[in-house]
Amino acid sequence: MASHQADDPYKQKFRPDADAKLDAQIDAALGGISMEDLYGFNKPPVAAEHAAEKGVRRGRIVSIEKEDVFVDFGGKSQGIVPLLQFQEPPQIGQEMEFNVERYDSAEGLLILSCKGSAAANVSWETLEVGQIVEGTVTGVNKGGLELSVKTMRAFMPAGQVDVYHVPDLSQFINQKMTAEVTAFERQGRNIVLSRRNVLEREREEQKKKLMEELAVGQVRRGTVRNVMDFGAFVDLGGVDGLLHVSEISFRRVRNPGEVVKVGDVVDVKILKIDRETGKLSLSLKQARGVDPWNDAGSRYAVGGEVTGRVTKIESIGAFIEVEEGIEGLLPIGEISHRRIKSPAEVVKEGDTVRLVVLSVDPAARRMSFSLKQAAPAEDTTAPAPPATNPKKKRPELRGGLDR
């Protein structure tokens, strides 16, 4: 400033030396700041300054006035959020995460919404990708759901309705949904929404919290989400665990779908936790009770008789279930006193038979039986001999041949 005034001959001629000293003091006080910067001529527009603040930010609640909650983000950045968006009454000093929707230049405040909550005032002018909105399902079409967001029509693809596949979308008609805007076109008045994105973020938060609480040996309640040939996946409330086919039941299970189905609510025991990958190994049979093989040796004495059900037939013999979880082998040589080529000649699946216990090995989870020893005096399994028709005696002819 001083150099500029020194170049002005008019000021040099008519201003006293005192003014020159004052200008020098002002220059020193400004510290090199130009008048343009001082009066804000070079300052970026307020809207552009706060554009970078959009997204999720953590702030502290500083005051609650009637229906509004004021949040401080540090410095001169403050925001306002409707009190109705809080599921529980907020407390002054409480820190939370908020969605920054926009900046209100008239009030000098950031317009906020609680994280995961829908934007309060949404319109074509304020709509943005990533914004959380609330809509009402008005219909179902071949590709997904039709919704109404305020007065705007929106569409949600079937794959974005839930984290898992939903076979019947009609169940959502007339229901309200919180969803994320993934795409929109103002001129065409088109909005595409995703409820799945919102649910996945919620599940991720639940997963972090749940993984801290889980421990090996706990019994937890979950929902069967998927059934495969090798087992089933169970959702424990944010964390999926594998229920292997060998851990579904103490008895032999060929197909997991015979025992559990999608949507079933089951109690499972946690066998293993991999905290790095977030994978769990679960057991349904161990949550239901004690392994029946533990005391099988005392309950099934060698030489004693038992009743069992034929569960499977193989070339080597038939497998017999004497109780749930305990299955043994009836060798082909112990089925009949006569020689047979296949167990199916005598027994079939589902038959109930009386047997003699030949051996019990609880450690190896093996047991063997004999069917023929259950009735040693008479082979009741042998087919009855075919009935014979004795030849009728020819009656004698009366009289001679000459008659």
C-alpha cells in the first residue's frame, strides 16, 4: 500500500507526513494482506467452500432447541438436524456421525441428517447421488419395485431390495423404505434407488460389534439364509456362519435340506472363529444336546437285542439307526441263515427290524448287528417253500376192456 501511495503525485503533494507514517503503521498491522483479501474480494463463494463438507462427518451436539438439534464440527462449522430423526433422545455433548446434505448460506449452517436416516427435505433441486431418502412402495413390476419419494417417482431394481434374494416382492407394497439414491435424471424425472446399500452398511456396523462379542462355545440364535449340498449358511445378526452337513445332526444326513430350510430360526453353537476373515464354523447338533455316542457303550451291550430302522442299503450290508445319532452296520453275512446276493432280498429302506448287537465302539462311532442271530432257532427271513399240488390218482375203470 505504501509503495502505491508513493507513486501517487497528488497524495505526495497535498498529504502531510503524518499520513504517510499512519499508512506505514497500517501496512505493518496488515502483515502483507491485500485490501482485496481483507474485504473478501478474492474469497471463494460460500457454497463452493462448504461443498467439500458433504458426506458423513462426526460432530458433537452442543444444544437442543425445540425441534432442532445443533451440532458442532469444530472451528466455525456448525450444523442443524431435526430432533425427530433421533431414535433415542440425544444428549448435549454426545458425539455422533451425521450426513451433511447441503449448506444453508442464509442461516450459515450445514443441513444435516442422522446417519442412516432419510433426508428431511428432498426435491429435484436438492437431489444428489448417495443421498438417503425415504419412499413408499407403490407397485411391483418385472424388474423390481416402484416407489414414491415425496412427489417423485422412483425405481428400485429387484437385486437392490435386500441383501438376500427376495422371491416375492409384492410383500413390500405400501411399505416405507429407506434407500440410497444411486442415479437420477432431472430432465427425465427418473430416480434409481438401492435399499441393499443401506442394509449392507448397517450389517457392516453390526458385524464389527458382533464379532467383538462372539466367542467359541457360545450358543447363538440365527436364521438360515442359504442351503447348499455341503451345508447351510446361518445369519447370526450381521455375521454369516457355515453350518457344515456333518454338524447338522448326530444321525447321517445326506441332504441338509432334509433338516433345515431357508428362513428357519435355529440355535447353533460356535465351533471356530476366524476374526481376520470374519468366518464362523457352527454346529446345530451340539447346540441341541449331548452326543449320544458318549454313553453308547453302557446303553448297548454286546449280545443284547435292539430294534432299529433300515436307513440305507449297500452291497456290504444295511445301515441301521437305533436312535437319532447312532447308526450301525448290519453286514450281509449277518442278515440271513441262507446265502443271499444282496441285502435287498431280505430288507428294504424304512423297515423296522429286531437285531442282536455284535460290537460297540463309541470312540470310532461304530456299531454292528446281526439279524439272523435274533432268531437262531428258525430262519424267519427265509422264504417259505413253494406249495406243491399232489397228482390226483386216476380212478379205476369198472368192467372189462371188452365193454
